[in-house]
Amino acid sequence: MRRPGRVLAAIAGVLFGGSVLAQTIVLEDGVGARFTIPSEAGTGDFVVDVPEGTGALQVTLEGPDNAADVDIYLRHGSPLRGFGVSDLLSVLEESQYFSQSFGNQESIVVTRFGSVPLRSGRWHVGVQNLGSVSAEVTLTARLLSAAPVADLEVLYDYSGQVEFDGESITCNTAPWRDATLGAQRTAAMNRAMELIRDALKPVVPIRVLACWLTQEEDVLASARSSDLMFHDLGVDPARFGGTGRLATSPLPMLPERYTFFASAVASNRGGASRCGIVGGECEDAHDVVAFIGANLDENPVNGGRWYYGLDGNPPQGDFDFISVMMHEVIHGLGFFGLIRISEDPQVLGQRVFVYDDAYGKHVRWVPGDGSDRPILSLSDADRGMALTSGFQLRFAGERVRNSSLNPNRGFGAPQDYINLYAPATPNPGSTLSHFASVRELMYFAVSTGNANRQLGLAKPLLEDVGWLRVEQAPREFPMPTGGQYYDLARSGHGIAMYPIAGLENLWFLVFYTYDDAGKPEFYVAVGPVIDGVFLPVRDPVSGDSLLRTLPDGTVDFAAGFDGQVRVDFNEAANSPVCNDGFPNRALADPQLAVMTWTIDDGQTQSPQGQWCMQPLTGGAVDDDRTNLFNSLTDPGWGLSTLSFASSEGEGFAFQIYYPDGNGKPRWGLVTTGDYQAGVPLTVLQAQGYCRTCPKPDSLQFVPIGTLSVDIRDPRVDQAAGSSMSADIGFDGATTGRFQKTDSAIVARATPRP
């Protein structure tokens, strides 16, 4: 069954209805707004007006303990669209902050040092109930004079499973409650967390799970982040050794896209608990997992026991518990790299993931030949050499380099980089992720009879990997200029994307591509660019944002079709898809983008993909008539134009979008270096290749008809007076041809300057 609707009529669906309150409600400082939110419903009608000088904004939601599941979302300046369970992803993608745990207790803290820092003006608050029952909730906004400082909390009563050394084990928390030593252990652990808190000043509680190992485990202590967090709107499971459909990981609170951060960094930058960031139950959610060797109290290591004293004076031969736990938890907060460390030279130096990591992005190899080489950009073999190069492996983060604790500060790069531990024989668990200086808490070895309870250079290093508590300038997001974009590795496919003239921040996209048989087809999308991402409107019933058109200009909403597209212009040069080694990618082009798409009718061989898109440019021209044209009275077809420099005359590339004899959307190409108004030109049809098929060495083109156009200046009255004639037969058909004679067309896009 088809439910028709004009393509551009989708503009009316930018605000999809479904709002519970349908009015603007201003939240006053500290005054709760109490209301009932039905099941599977949402609203974006709440706002908070933040005055100049506000130190932090806290938004909380409190509700009953029932089967409802109410979440909250925040963004500055413009409303959140798409409330309603069918379009929850739109809300997530447009939010700058959110808290989405299970249940009805949520909290967000926005500070002036976040990735999207607090600023004065109107903040929009969304509320969504994903549960099966309604809930009466209270939404409260508080304007704080300064950012809060929260604790590092230890889960002393957890009894579930955790992963240790590749195996699932039961977390043993009984030693915390031991009748003899339990109180001392707890006091020492709390003191270790207090010292870290006082240095880093997290804005939300950071939760630490601390498990004691059994007698059989020969481990002093270790720790890791409970998760790795990253922002990518098109996550391919194959990047993690899995299979299946693309997923999305919208985490705008992180400092960078396409980069792994520790779980605690995401919580702190997002101003929400880990369960609020990733969803799920909160009771046992944690950011760091620490493991402690329980046998030291009964079976000392080389005669050394745990010293739980708070005074910092461990007896000679004993291990200072507070120092060790500070050291390990700091690892879990982000002091770690993601490169394989092994004595096997075939494994040493391999990257664990295709994504960068926040720590590794600051690590350099300085081999002594004058070069300064980022370790993540090296080959596996060279990384292996760097990891065993002694003092040639260094940390080059800006905060570390400029720290007053850096003995080489002021000497300039690379002399002011800090040495990392890189012994000639790789030491798994220690190489790379430790300092080489014995003075530092994060030195690779632990000595007995000594207490080092100062973070030292670990503090600026953690600031370099996401823990910075310094006021940030408002973030500037990129905007596309409009035009055509393509992936060098998928040439022949591409998009034409233009801002619609006369409408603020509304863009029209045509995805010209090929079906499984290599035949041209196209899809369309319409919507705004939000925070540097083209986020087209989703149909409120089907959820599609990438649409198939019909000859009468309506949209084909055939059941079983899933069409989605997102184009992200932020930091595309950092993405795995743009760093795939394909030659001549324009990584320095500010218009570089990552496009994530889904075209799935249940039968296609190529339902999803993520491409690295760069502008298709024709060089500077005096009379740039690049635009998108169609008829105001005759829907279902259109024409895109690209002006390019030509030695013959005026260069034009035309792309005609038309329905074939069966009503399916098709496209053809016309290129001329000497455009003459009204002169017929040959339309070519490419024999292409499917969206995930190997790229052929070349494409074959066949003539399928003629096109003549008279294109006026799109900067003057939408190029009034322009016209087009066409006689085109898909696959050269003699019947069912697309034919137009002197059809009036107008420019629909905002002209280029």
C-alpha cells in the first residue's frame, strides 16, 4: 500500500506533532513543573532561559517507580524535533546533552567547560516516555553559580559478573565487609577516591567497581574503563569483528568525533551518569572496574602486605594501598592506549581498533632523526619500533607540555614531550600506558615502603584526554556550501545537496546511485543542517528520511522499505571511512563529510553503507549557475547544474532526474564545455555498479536521448525565464519516454555567491 504525499510537503513535518503540551513552558529557577506524560509520547515544549554569568545549568526529572521510562534531552538555541517513539533517533541526534537511563530519575549538568559549553540564552528541554504506562513527573531546572564537584563513588556491595583477563568472573566484594580489615580497606579506598576527586573535580559522580581477586590470581592490582565511548552516526559492526546492520552512536558531549574516550570522560563531559549516557539500569552501572590482589594480606608478595593507613607512611616492604588504587583508577579514567603490546613481533604495534583513541592521539615517536611522528599514523612495524625505543616514545599533549610539573617546559617540541615507558622488551600491561619517570604516580612499577599520593603529571595528561575543567568558547559547527559531493572510492554515485531558496536552513538532497543491476536510480531527502549534520525530516509513520519519488511528485511509502541518510560535516578527516588508504582523498577540504545511508527494501544486496564525501568542484567561474531546477507546476522530475571552467567556452554538467516508463526514478548525465542555450545535447546513461560492489576500472556510457536547456542567472528572480526540453528513454526505450517541450523551470536553491 502506498500513502502519497508531496516530497516538499515533508517540510510541514519538521515539527511532527505528537507533543504532549503543544505550548512553550518556561522553567523558572528551582521551580519544578509537574505534569503527566502518557506512554510512548514526548514533548519538546520546555525551555530554560540562562542569564549571563551562570556557572552551570542542572536539569532533573523525578518520577514514580513504575513501568514508565522517562528521559530528558537538551540543546541550545533551537527546538528539538521529532518527539514520538517512532522518531526517537532524531531527538538523540539533535540533542547536545541527554540522560536516558531506565526508569524515571534523570539528571543533566551543563557547564562552561563542556564540549558544547553552557552559554546564555534559551535552552530547549525535551521529555520522552518510552515506557508502557503514563507517569506523573517533575521537571526542574536550576541555575548554579558554579559547576558542582561530585565524588568518585565505590560500589562496595556489587556481586555480579565482570570480565577479567578475557574471562567472566564473579566480582568479590566480601573483603570490603571483612570483620577485621574491612573498615580499614574501605577508609583507604575512600581516601584514594577523595584525592582523585580533589584533583579532577568531576561534575557528576564517577562510579568505581572494585573487585578483590581470589588467591589463585597473581595480580597486585589493575583497572580499566568499563566501556569505550565514541561518536559516529554510522557504526559498522565489522570494525569490531562483528556482523549486522549499521548502528549509531550519537555522543555529542565527547570532545572529538571518531575517537575512543574512557567511559568516565563521557559521563563527566555529558554531565550525566554512565547509565544516563548509554541507557540501562543505574543501580550497578559503573565507569571504572578495578581489581585488587586479596592475597597480599595473607600471602605477602616478597614479604610485602597492603598498608591501609591514611598517614602516607607505609612500613618498609609494604605496599601503600591508597597510592596503588589511585594509580589503577587513574588508568580507568583515561590513562591508557589502545595498541597491542606483545612479545610477538607480528602482533606488537597493531592497532586494536580502526578508531583513534584520545590517549594515543597525543603519543609521538621521536627517533632522533629530527622527525616527530604521531604513533597512530605509523605502520604496525614502525609502531613496534616506537614501543621498544626507550626515551623516544613520548606524550605530547598540550596540557602536559605546558604544565609547571614538566621539567622540560619551555624547551619546545619535541624536547618538552614527556617520556613514556617503552622498554626494549615489550611489557604487556605497562608499555605505553605509563610514565618513565620514577617520580610520577603513574610510573610503571610500584615500590614498597613508599607512598606517592600526588597525581603529578597524570592530572594534565588526563586533561589532555578529556578531563579539562577550563571554560570553553561556544562551539562553531561547519555548514556546507551546497553542490555535488562524491566518494572517490565510489565514483559514479554521489549526492547533490542544496539549500532551498527563501527558507531558513532547509536543504534538499538527491542521492544519485545505481541499483543491484547497475541501473541509475535516485532518492531524495529534505531537512535542516543541525550542528554541522544534515538531519533530514523523518516521515512520522514509516520513519524514512531518504525517500523514493513517484512520477506525480508524491513519495512512495511502500511497506518494507527503509530509507535513511545522514551527512556529517564535522571532523570527517578523522573518520575511519576517510582514512581507508584510498588515494587522493581531500582530507584537508573543510567541506569533507561522512555520509551514512540505508536503502533497504528487503531484497537489495547493498542495504547500508558509510562513505567519505568530498565536493565535486569545477573550478572558479565568472558566472556560476550551479543550482537545482524544477517545475513549479509539473512535479516528479528535476535538473541539477554544475558550472565548471572550460577553455572552449562556458562549461556545464547537467544531471537530469526523471521517471522511466514504469515510474521508477532514474537519472542521466550531460556534459559540455561550450554551453549554448537551447542547443540539444546528448544524454548519457551509465552502466554502473551496486552501492557495495567493487568499483570497476571504468564506467560504460550509452546515449539515451537529448536535453536542451536555457539556464538564466539563478541570482535573479530564481532564474525566471529558464526552460528545458527533453526526450529521454531509459535503457534506450522507444516507448514510455520522458518528454518535455520548453517546460518552464526555476532555481530552487540559494545561488552561490
